[in-house]
Amino acid sequence: MQQPAKIHQLRPQQPATPTKPSLAAQRAHRVHRRRLVLLLATFALVMAVGVGAFIHTQRAIAHSRTTVASAQHTLKKTKATKAALKIQINQLNDEDYLMKLVREKYLVSKKGETVFALPGLAASPTTTSTDK
């Protein structure tokens, strides 16, 4: 009788107990680990700088917006004041209005006119009667 042919495996059998990696394998593992840590640290640093720049930009934009809003508010008030002053200039150029204003404010009277100061009014008489 013939004996059956031996079957050879393509991969050698590994022992059941794990073997200790060789010194070269340990060194390669440490080098890969260092490179990975260095890469992650570099990535974290780049991200931190990017986030910091983004936050700084957002704060600058917010500050600019508040400055613009404040300037617009000031401009609006200044335009209103300018319009009121233009009206006042036009009124002061009117002789009838000017005479009325002087008579009310300084209690100036026309010739033959008597000025009475009533109690409770804001204007106090500084001069009693002046002929014009």
C-alpha cells in the first residue's frame, strides 16, 4: 500500500503563545507612534491658530458694526440738528418773527405799549419797559 502524500501548508503554523516582537519591530512601532503623535499635535496647533484667527476676525467685525451703528446714530442726530438750525435761520431772517422773539424774550415793548409780567410764567422781567 501506498502512503498518502504529505500536504504542505503555504503558511507555517504559528505557535499558540504569542511571541515577543523583535527589537526592530519595537523600534518601528515607536517611530510610527512618534510620527502619529507629532502629526496630531501639528494638526491640533494649526486648528487652534485657525480658530483663534476666526474668533479675532469675528470680534473685529462686531466692533466695526457697533462703531458704524454709533456713527449712523450720531449722523442722524446731526442731520436733525442741522435741519432745525436751518429752520431757525430762516425764521431769524424774517423781521416779524425776530421782533416777536425779542419782545417775548427780553420784554421789549413798542412805543406806547405796556408790558405786564404775569406770575407763574417762566420769563421773569429783567426790564420793565423800554421804548423803541
